[in-house]
Amino acid sequence: MTLAPDQIERDVFQYQRMRDVAERLQDSVPGKLEITLEGIVHDMMSPGGPHELTAARVSRRLEKVMPEGLLAHTGTPDVEDIARGVLRHPDVMVISEKDMEVEGPFDPRSLVAAIEVVSRSNPDNDWVGKIRDYPLLGIPLYVIFDPRTGEGAVFSEIHPTASGPRYASRKDFVYGEDVTIGEWTISTENLPRYS
């Protein structure tokens, strides 16, 4: 789909208004706010122990096998594409230290991979919304760890479709197996599950 310049400006203006609302609300609501093509997404619960422990263990395991200069970052800032009207916050971002030397949100195209730990309160955000948004943002690898089921998936190979860019490849795994993320393989042993 092609947008005329006045449509792009209107979309950027609308996105900026949503971003302003999300920033004002973020400190007064539990959980986190993200902006998608469909509007503001509110993941109502703050991540709990199993969620955060999964992100930390995945991050540490990746950093042990990745080369110097790459990080499996679990902090802020968000990734943002103003032109596409999307603001997301991956649980773990594989990104070079050099690409982190910016003020404000990271450019999503600088990420090597986005990794999400499925939240208990809004699993569709990870299994539906981010599968749509991350290839649109140009993130080449998207990995999901799901503590609800003890399973996950690695999505790769962005290709064009009639409804926009999508991942062409999906490789499922179960906790206990090794998983390959890009060039690196890590164990999924001892990842916590939701009770």
C-alpha cells in the first residue's frame, strides 16, 4: 500500500499524539504501554519472577556465546519507527554496543534479534501483534519463550506479502531442547514456568 504525503503526515501526527498519551499514562498504570498499528497496547501486569528470570537467563546464555561487541540487552529504551507508527519494548534485544550509542529509542533495524517472554496477562501481544510488527520494523529474528506452555518459536526470513512483511520461517522448540538464535545456540534447560 502506498500512502500519499498528506496521509503520512497525518499518520505521524496521530502516532505522536498516541505516544504523548502513552508517556503521560505510563507512570500511573501498572505494566507497560506499547504502540502498534492498531493503537496503544496495555500489558496490564508488571512482569513477575518467572518472566524476568527467563529474560535474564536467556540474556546471560546468549552473551556467553556471542562475540564481543554484541549484547543481549534487557533494559530500556524502546525500539521505535515513527514513520510506521510503532513503539515496542522487547524483553531482550540482541544489538551491537555501537548501535546503543544513541539518544532516545533504538532504531529497530539495528537489532539482530528481538526476544519476548510471553506475559501471562496478554499472550496475544507476543504471539500475534509482535509477529506482525517485528518484520514490519525490519527485525530479522524474533524469538518467543512461553512460560505458560514451556514452548517457544524462532521466526526468521522476512519476505513481502499482500498484507505487509512477514516471517517466512518458524522453528518451534520445547523447554529442555537447545535453541538456535541466528548463529548462536543456547540451552533452554531450567527456564521457569508459570504456576
